Amino acid sequence: MRSKADDDADRRCDREPDAPCRYNERYEASGYGVVRAYSVRQALDLLDERKEVNLVLSDIRMPDVDGFDFLRVLRHRFPTLPIVLITGLPLTDDDVIPAGAVILEKPFAIEKLERVIAERLERGGSGTA
């Protein structure tokens, strides 16, 4: 069961560069490399520079560009890169969700995230289900 402290930590991880992130910590402990970006521009720059990145995990609700538009850009520029979107806010009728977007809604168990990431890495592709 998730606590309010877990939810608060997730929000800090999403927004604050120095905040601990349980997702990052878990994956780093499992031997994965984790690269954090705090804007779409920074993420795109990192992806251009670091060809070894093999999956993108992105929030949907971001200040300048929403995760759906980010997904569209990633699909265009990096068509084989798997993408998983997460959100702590409800999806609405106003959201234009790209076909096949893989979305996890918070709160979710870290095991579910691990399963989805493993499936995306196995399948590859650009976030299509």
C-alpha cells in the first residue's frame, strides 16, 4: 500500500532535480543506468547525445509541453525508442491521446512499472501497445 509520503516523494522526484526518486533508486540498484531530464528540451538534447538510452519514462503533465506532444516528437525523431508515460492527474476528454500510448496512472505499484518497462524493452517500438 502506498503512503502519502510515497506520493509526496513521487511529486518531488518529478519536479525537483535533487529530490530522491524511488524509481531511479530501484533501477540503479538493479544495474540500469538512469538519466534524468527536467524539460523536454533537455530530454531531447540528452537523447541526441546519448544513443545508449533505450527507454523514455515521462510524466504527462509538464510545464511547457505535455507528455502527449513529447511522445509525438519522440516517435518522429526516435521511432524505435520505447516510451512509457505516467500521470498523477486524471486523463480528461480534452486530452488528445496518441494511439497506442502506454500510460500508467499514479498511484501504481513499482512492480507494475517494472513489468511495463520490461514489456516495452522486449517489444521495442515507439510506445505502441
